Amino acid sequence: MASRLNETVLLLLSDGMNNRKFLYDLCLVSRSFNAAFSKRLWRCLEINARNKHCLIASARRDNLLGSKNLQLVRILIYKNKTSGYFADRRVYVEPLKQLIEKLPGLQTIAFEEMEVPTNLLAAVFGVSKLRSLSLKLKFITMDKVRYMQSPDGPATGPNSNEFVDSEIEKVKNRFIDEMKLLNVAIRNDLDSLNKTGERMLLELPSFERSRVFPFLTRLTILSMFGNMNYWSAWLLEILIGSPCLKHLSLSISSWLVTERRCLPLPYIQPCRNFFSGLCKAYGKKATVLLKLRSLRLAYPIQFPDRSTLSALTDTKHLEELYICNYDWLQAGYTLPSDVLSPRVTPALTRLFLRGMDKSILEQQDKIFDSTSRQISTLGVEDWAGGEGVQYMSISKLVGRVPNILIHMRNLNEKFLSTAQEYLLHTGSTKQLSIAVDSGCIGSCDFFMGPDFVQLCVMLGRMEALEALWIVHTRGFLGTRSRAHQSNLRLITSTLLEDCRKLRYLKIDNMAWRVHRSDQQAEPGRGAPAGRAERLDSWEDEVECPRLFHTPEPLPGWRTSHHVDW
């Protein structure tokens, strides 16, 4: 009885722990501790650049596939951060397929920056209890798919699983040739584009008729490419068979967007009307409306109007929207005001806009009507207009929302003097996320200069600020040198000193929990600033504010968070 009680208590304790290092240490205490706390570690299986070799090394692969702990896995994450044309080779496809088949309790799958061949994608949709699927695809051509799946496959050496140099160069040149052909086709005529586009299409697995995904609640398909008609027909079958779907996110490959951006309207139209056509097709075939709670459509997919969207989902359940409606003819953003009406979306609490213009500011009283609903989070990436007036003109708007996500194009003296005007009006802001263009702060020079000091002073005047996230400091983070670590400690201490009520701080993907020794201490000489405790990635996902985990499509949000799925 005592042993059973002890095991039950340990399992309850493990459910509340999210620090992986601490869980690993507890597993070394005793066998009973290992039996309890290892279950928490096995709940999420993440395969990344550091441990991908376990899929191709025969001994380690056999140990992994034969482990009894695989029945404990609920979340499978595969992150591919390796650069190059063939970061994911054929040798990883079959082991991943076998691994998925060995996970009876699997509920969540996330593939990030991956080339997903047909047989692997078929295995993914073969999971019986699939609740969440996130696929961030990597641009791939049909010739490359056939090459990866061919019986001969890439040439390999006797002691290596790498492509030989000659094969890499051969297929790389073929890839470049296809890109040249596609460019020619785009600039010639639409018929050639369609013919060439089919060669780029990923072979999507077909479903049995009336296939149902009864548990699927979240679907994220990012960086789609090729012929959009194929994707539309494929997604339609999934949506019809997923009556419990609550969260939907879609985006198109940035490569296709870049190539078609300056083309005439007929070339970009299939991408713009992709989701609208999907809604209409669903309304004709399906008998039950979805009850989506969040919907994110990235550029260039146009967000539909109320009548079109109502063919897919009941808008009264929508709580979160990401809208990017760019009008090519007017060179500006358009707002689906009918969808944002409080009567149409009464449950809306989180609104993210790709672009902001005067029309939105003119309708802010209607959109942010506090008597009908309360929007708690507002995110804006691009403020149309001049570099100075745009920020001053939103002082009234930001005062309505306690949690704000803004995209700053420049952090310089001119901008800071302008930004100060509207930051001073954010006295009620509790959570603030600042996304900066990657080229603006490419090193720690910004954090060591006077501009950062001025920014800290402005943040310190936001008396209610409890959570701060500074994004896109690429070039400063990612290094583990002692000098940069020392600078990082100086930066965190400066922010803690100026922002006296700060409880959570995040710089890119590194998060801290702030402990205050004196909650009521006022700024001044000798006043304790508090202590910043570095959070584990799991702790960040569970404990930090939801604003810190805004998923794609948004600029710079490249990390997938399993809790948000």
C-alpha cells in the first residue's frame, strides 16, 4: 500500500514539473523515482539535429524502436535546422515511418522545416488518435521526391550515410535548372506555369472515402507549394472528416510568394483566393459547420468575408484571428470589417493583423467596443504610412488593449523619440512583445549603446508591464562565448532595474522568471531589482504568458510549441 501511494505521489509530482534537467536528475535518485519521472520525459519525444543520428545508426535505431517506453509518447516533434538542399535524406524517412507506427498513444505530430515524402505523410495520417498536426514543409520538387524514394536511392559509401559529392552536385544542378525553368514559365504564360507547377507538386496521399479524423482539433499546414488546386482538394477531405477541428493555420511557401509578388493579378489570384474557394467547396459538400476557435491565414491568402467564412465555420466561436489582406491594386491593406463586427465574432479576444492603415484606426471604436466584447491581445506587424506619424496615431488604440505585439522596423534615435509618444499612453499594458527586423540589431552593439538605455527608460514608464519579449535579435544570441554571456547578464539586470513590475522576460528564445525580493520596492539607489531565473524550454511553454507563444503565421516565430498546439 505504501509503495503504491509513493508511486501515485511521485506521478502527481512529475505532472507538475516542466524542467527537463531537474527531471533527469530525479530519475537518477532511485528506481522508483526513475519509473515515475521518466514517464514525464517520454511524454514528448523530440528529434532534432543533436540526436537525429539515432534514426540512422542501426544499433541505436533498434534500441529506440524496441523501447517499451514508446507507449508513453504522446507528442512527436521533428525539427530540421540543417542547411543545404538535402538536409533530410531518404535514410530518415523509413525510420520515422517505423517510429510513428510504434507509438500507439501518439496524439500530436510536428514536422518543422522538413521534406515530407508521400509514404511518410500517409503514415502520419494513419495515426488513429491524432489530435494535432503541424507541418512546416520545405520546398521540394517532384524530381527530388522521386529521387529520394527511388529503389536505388542516393549513392552511399560503406561507412557513411551521406551523399557522395558527385551525387549532391548532380541533383543540386538539376534543382537549379528546374528553378530556371519555372522562372521562365512564370514570365511567359499561365499555361506553362501550370504544367511546370505540377512537377513541383508534393504527391499527397489519398484518403479512403468517408475517412474520419474524430480527434483532430488542430491543423497547421505551412509553406504549401505547387498547384494550389491539389492542396485545396486534399485539405477539403481532411476538413470534412474532422468535425472537432478547433484551430486552423495555413500559409504558402515564401519562395512562391517572392516569385509571384510583382506579377500580374492572374498569377497571384489562385493563392489569394485559395481559402475562399476552400470555404465554398466545404459548404457544398459538408453537412455540419466547423466550430473553429482560431484561424490564421498568412500572406498572400486573403481572409474571406463573413458570407464566405460562414460556409466553413460558425463565426460565433472564433477567439483568435490572423489577417493579412493586401490589396495589390490599391497597394494597401483591406480589413474584413464584417467579420470583425462584435455581433459576428462576439468571442474574439486575440487579433493579429499583418498590416494597419487609417481605415482600421477609423473603425477602432466599432472593433474594440468594450461593452460587447474585450479584445485582450493585439498584434500588428506593419503600420502603413510615414515612419513617425504611424506610431503617434495609435496612442488611443493601444490604450484599449492590455497585451500588445508590435513590429518595429528601426530602433534608432529618430524612432525612439517618436515611439516614446505612444508608449507613454500604454499605462495599462501588461504584456508587450517587440519584434524587430533582423537587420536592425545584428549584434550586441544595440544592447550596449545609448538607444537600448533609452528604450529601457521608456519601458520603465509602463507601470503595469509584467511581461516583455524582444524578438529578432539574430546575431547576438546563438553564441555561447563568455563575453556574450556576460553581456546577456548585464542586459537582463538593466531591464529588471528599469521595469520594476516585470515578472517574465524573454529575448528571442531565452526566457527568464523574475523573482522580486521586495514586491513594493520603489526604484532608487539600493532598491533590489530582483533575480532572473533562466527557464527551460518546457517551462517557457507552460508557464510564460500566452503572448510569448504566438504561433505562425507571424514574422520570426519559427519555433513550434507543443503546449500551444
